Amino acid sequence: GIPSFVAGTALSKAPMVLKGDRFLLCDEELEEDLLDKIDCVCILKTYKDKRTILNTLKNKGFSYKYIKRCTLEGEQVLTDKEDIIKDNDYISYIIAKKNKHGGKS
């Protein structure tokens, strides 16, 4: 099958990485210093402390999308911080990309 984070990238209609980009797949234990060395991150198991994760991503220059129930009934892509924080679906993750040109991805 297709890994959920790859399917979620297709659902969000944005490429995960471009040629030369560095990608990290991790769980909720996001190591902040690694964000300085990568261009894109997919964070699995984000149901516990999303506020801290989202704040860290923003402070490190990343924009993000929250993928909920990918390939299942009720799948959604959320981008609003408060909507993401309110959601408690276990089958979810965050894809974040570094804002290289000051814009949103």
C-alpha cells in the first residue's frame, strides 16, 4: 500500500519535497534542532500536544497542514491552527514545509 503521509501529500495538493530537499519523518517527539537542517517534516502521532508542535514549526519558519483520516471516510486537510488544536483524531499527522521564500506552502 501507499504510506499515509505520501497519500496525504497528494490529498493536500502540494509536493512534499523538491529535488535537493531534506525530509524527516518522526513521531510526536520533534527534536527542534533538527528543524534547522531539513526542508520538510511529517510528524506522526500528533494527538497530544499540537499547540507546542505548531508553535515550534512556526518559530522555525515552517508552514503546515494537518491531515486527518487520510484515505478513510471523513478525511480532511486542516490549516487553521485553532481547528487543528481542537481536533483529537488519533489517525492524523502534520506535514510541514520550510518557507524558503517567505510565502506559504
